[in-house]
Amino acid sequence: MEIQGYYMPADLFYEEHHFWVKVEGDILVMGMDDFAQQMAGEVVYVQLPFEGKKLTFGKKFAKLESGKWVGKVFAPVNGKLLESNEKLEMDPTIINQDCYGSGWMYKIKPNDIGEVDNLIHGAEEIEKWLVADIEKYKQE
């Protein structure tokens, strides 16, 4: 669905810092959402932590940089990092070109798959959250 010029698929879950999560069986795929990648501008660096890294919900586990800022990546659930998208090491702008597809960032094995229900999801909730953030960032 499109919200004020940002494409936000309604079937995904969103972490409050603008990373999306997709459930694929018992694995979660994570990436930067359209709002974040547009705000950031061209992504120039993505940290690819080691596989097996323990993740704690809400704690920073990686960072990324654009020409405009350095951002932190927070764990959307408790679990461990299974895989990082190594293509981003050579070309992080893939995130800008296809943030919901080939620009995925991480695959995570959650301790409890049910934790995704604590993330922002459902068309109404996503729209309410994004519109509030659009307004917040306009004022900054």
C-alpha cells in the first residue's frame, strides 16, 4: 500500500525504527523500509555481523550509513542471526533500488516466532504509525 509517497507492503511486520520483517516458515527476513531508505538517501555501507550472533529484542546489532547519516539496526525479536546479505557488502545501494526484495539485509532465527506479533502490522496500524512519523520528521 502507498502512504503519502511511501510504499509499505501491508503483509509485512515493521520495527519502530523502520525495518521490515517478513515471516518465511520459521525464519524472519529483515530489511530497511521505503520510508527509511528514502529519508537516508543513497546507502553507502551496511554492517554484516557474524552469523550466529545472538540478538536481543530492541538492542542494536548492526549499523548502516548513507551520505546523510549513520543509523543503527535494532533486533526486531530475540533470536540469532542466520545470514547477512553479502551482496550488500559490494553494493549497498541495492537497498535503495529494491528494499523489499534483493535489498534484504538479514535472516533471523527467532527464539519464539510469535514475537513478530509485537511488531507493527496490519494496514490500519501501519498507516497510523507511518503518518505519525512523517509528521514528526517534517518538524525536525
